[in-house]
Amino acid sequence: MTTVYDVDANKLVEKIAAELKNVKEIKAPEWAAFVKTGISKEKIPYQEDWWHMRAAAIFRRLYLEPMGVSRLRKAYGSRKNRGFKPEKFFPASGNIIRKILQQLEAAKFVKKDKKGRVITPLGQKFLNKTASDIFVAPKKEEKPVVEAKKEEIKVEAVKEESKNAPKKEEPKVKESSKAEALKKEEPKAEVKKEEPIAKDAPKAEEPKKEAKK
């Protein structure tokens, strides 16, 4: 079942405001076209149906959590531009919020409680129905059957081509080139050359002994 939590807040408030226009109990008073929504505001609201928009926003907020006038004033308050002075927070108008709560109570969407105003089963049903009207289920991305079959055929064709493709022969190395490569790799043993002895070399003369007189 679709609830308020499943829908975007801004779209829901706009839809609730449009639905509340059909409720007899909720009407903007005559002075609504000339008043500001709080002390911090400089101008009056530019929307013609701002009363129903504020009523829809309060209605949705009460669905989420029960509140009283004081908490709602803080929720819709804002900072005031005071020129050279630092900005200061001011709560929203309590009279507007109080009148809207009285109208919602007259329509039996809201009732009084210790915690403030609480939404009734009728009000909960009203909001859930409004949420279901604008709820859009997320669409699942599904590929068409024709494209899926085409992809399967392409995969099978690629597999067949890879099987039937001739294997590349490795280049044969000649035996002679292999033998030459082995010879180059083998280290050559060093042979020591003996120096030739000269045959005609003169013999060293022995010293002669002197004869005794």
C-alpha cells in the first residue's frame, strides 16, 4: 500500500492543496490576501492559493508526527534581515496556524491530544489515497526478446569461428643454426703454449782453473 513516505514531499503537498480546495471546511479568510505569514517576512505571499498550500504542509507534517501550535511556529519560522544588525530568528504567525488547525479539525482530519494535534484515521486515509494517485512505480529495464536472441547468435558465431580457425604454425629453426648457437655458447678451453727451446744457443763457458807453480 502506498503511503506518504513513498512519495516526494513537494509533489505531495501540491496535490494535497489541490484536493483540499474541494473541502468545504477549509477556506482562506478575507484578510488572507493582505497579511504576511510572519514577522520576519517583508512581503505578503505571492501565491494566490498559499492558504491551501500551508494547510497541506501542516496536514502532512501532522501525519509524520503530532505537534502543537508552538512547534509548528518554529518549523515555519525564518530569519529576519535587520540591516547592519545580525539576523534574528522569528517564529511564524500563530494565528494563521491556529486557524488552519481549527479548519482541519472541523473537517475531521485532525483531533486534539496531549501532544498537540493528531491525525485521525480519516485524515490518514485521505493522505494515503492522495499519495497513491501520484505514486509512480520504478520501471525495470528489460531488454527486448529480439535483441537478446541476436546477442546469443553473435556469441555462438564467435565461438564457432574460434574453433574452425587454423592454428598458427611456429617457425622451424634450422638444425645448422641450432648447432652454431650451441658452439657459440660453449666456452673454449685456453691452451697454454710452451716456449720453444733454442738448439743452437751457445753454452755458457766454465771458468778455467789456474795451474799451481
